Amino acid sequence: MKLCFRGDNRLLDVPRNVPLHDLNVRVHLRFGRPLVLRFKDDDGDLLTIDSREMWLRALNKAARDRADHLRLELFDPTEIAPPGAPK
């Protein structure tokens, strides 16, 4: 999988069935901080991976696209507006 955070792109090898919690731990260790994971859906929107269901959607999209790597965009949690917050 390809992890992209502020122009810093890194590869991370994980099994396809890695639990979301374990993935979050590995990303944290890789970048030295907790980060929010997002993927681009079919409409080009960035969706937050905050549940097992969303993680499975990201994996299924990569499989449908026959992508070599699942690409995850990473964000600092302090930069993400909470739901319902003014933009």
C-alpha cells in the first residue's frame, strides 16, 4: 500500500486482511504520529476510513481498479474539521 502524507510517500506492506486497528498502529509507527486514513472513492472524493466497513470499501475499490497499490491519503487529525463544523 502507498501512504501519502504532505508530499512524503511511503510504501507499507501489509496483508489484505489486516485489521484496521493494526493498520492504524503500523501507520502511527511509520510516521511517528497518529494520522487519519482516507481513500478516493469512484467520484474522486476523499473518504475517511474510520470503521471496518470503510476499510473494506477501500480494499474493494483497489481490487476493482486492479491497482498495484492501495493509495491512502493521510491527514493530521487536528487538520480535519469535525462533522457539522463550519467550513
